[in-house]
Amino acid sequence: MRAPEWDIQTWTDHLQNRYQGVSLEKFLELLTKAGIQGGYEMTDLSDKNEEKIGVYRLDVPFPVDAIPITYTESKVDGKLLSIHLID
């Protein structure tokens, strides 16, 4: 997994700031979407000639912007191979 090398407090502050000033209605909408399997639209970035590894991206929405998550998985057995948070 690749992600910024932040400590717990930095991650907490970063995520809390993304919700700052949002209405309760919008907060609950985003929180609910996060709990639904397949709740985010996935984009297939895979090389069409690649038969063994798939590369996918999804953007997790927040009130101001989104956190991009790119991941790879085996097309053979579906196992998660890597995750990259925040480009």
C-alpha cells in the first residue's frame, strides 16, 4: 500500500477538514455511500492486452473534492495486489 506517510493525528485532521462546514444531510449522504458495497464508480485503467492484472481507480467523494484510490488486482483469482491513496 502506498499512501502519504502521515501520523494518526495528521490523517485525522486531514479527513475531518474535508467535512468541515458540510450540512448534516450531505455528511450522512456521503457516509451512507461509503458503507454500500460498490457505492463508488470504478474506472478500469487496465491495459486491454493484460490478461493477469487489472488496474482500477475510484474517487471517494468528500464535500470539497475527492480522494483518488488506485488499486490492482489479479484477474485470475481476484486477489488485491496493491492500493495507492492520493496521487
